[in-house]
Amino acid sequence: MGKNMIQDIIRKTRTVRKFQEEMKISQETLLGLIDLARLGGSARNCQPLCYMLITDSEQCEKIFPLLGWAGYLSDWPGPEPGERPVAYILCLLDTKRCKGPENEVYIDLGIASQNILLGAAERGIFGCRIGAFSKDAVGRSLALGNRYKPLLVLALGYPAEEVVLEKMEQDGDIRYWRDADSVHHVPKRQLSDIILEPGS
Ligand SMILES: Cc1cc2nc3c(=O)[nH]c(=O)nc-3n(C[C@H](O)[C@H](O)[C@H](O)COP(=O)(O)O)c2cc1C
């Protein structure tokens, strides 16, 4: 393994919201990504998460309007036709496999979704976690029963936008922005701003 491989892939794994819609992702690749989620840590090792793949264009068209895109970009309603995600991974809680408190589920979800996005980035595929969606509407659209609770949507595709990291001043603006060339900028706090001493 190269010296900075993990660091490089973590830096590269940025949220992308515009895609090359003509470039599809194979079912095999998507299953390979979910397999990475499967291997993540899980509180009490309950492994209560499961996943639904949405790839056919009719279903993608049904899901898309239920999703909230880039809340800080108030004049951007989301990707246009031709730049929309080509696949969605819906992450669900299997309530029958959940034995612990709900906050543990969300830790599992963070680990699982990051495994998926890291594995995707390694393959040149990027995506966006979407927490802003109507769980009921998505549940209805996919005819989900009571057992499965939608938690998070991962929208995926080959990227059609550039995303760069920016240094954030101490307690500066957390909002990402797009410049005149449509480059997406993401401010990150600096290391010295997140290290605490005892008694803080
Ligand atoms: C739990 C979670 C939920 C998110 N939900 C949304 C969402 O609903 N819509 C969206 O456009 N981005 C969403 N994002 C993406 C964040 O806006 C993004 O991670 C943040 O701007 C930092 O960019 P980065 O992922 O490139 O570091 C979500 C991210 C996380 C971790």
C-alpha cells in the first residue's frame, strides 16, 4: 500500500452533486460497494442496516424529487436532467435486527456510508449523502413495509463538477459555496481548532 493512500482517498472523497448521467454504474460495482458497508464496525455487532439499490431510470425519476439538495445553495434546486445521479443506495434500518439504542444505529450508518463512499471514490465514482428526504414518501414510493425504516440515501454517479477544500477561519462560515466557474468550495475547520485540552 502506498504511503499516503488512506490520506489521499479520504481527501478525495468529497460530496459531489452533479454527475455524468450517461455513465451508468454496473450492478456488480454497486454490490461491491455495499459489501464494503457490510464489513464496517457495528455496535453490539447487531448489523441492523440493510440496503436497497435503485438503478432503473423510472425508479430514479421517482426518487429524485423526494430529495433535498445542498441547503446552503439556495438558488440551486439540484442537479438538472443530464447531470442527475445514476444510482441510489437507500440505507435502511431493519427494526427486527436492532437491539440497542437508536444512536448506535446512526454510528453504524456513518461507518457504513463512509466505507461505501471511500470505495466509490477509489473507482472514480462519487456521491452525496442525502438526509433531507421524506422518509414516508420514499417508503411509499418503494412500497416498504413497517419492518424497514429509511435512514439515508446515497446518490451516486461519475462526477461532473469540481470540488475543492478550503481552510476555515476559527469559527468562520461553515457554508459551502460555488464560484463563478461552478467550482464547489467546502470549508473545513483547521486541526488546531478541533483539539481540546483537559478542562476546556
Ligand atoms: C449525515 C449527512 C447528511 C447529509 N445530507 C445532505 C442532504 O440532505 N443534501 C445534500 O445536498 N447534502 C447532504 N450532506 C452532504 C454535506 O452537505 C457534505 O458532507 C458537507 O457539505 C461537507 O462536504 P464533504 O462531504 O465534501 O466534506 C449530508 C452529509 C451528511 C454527513
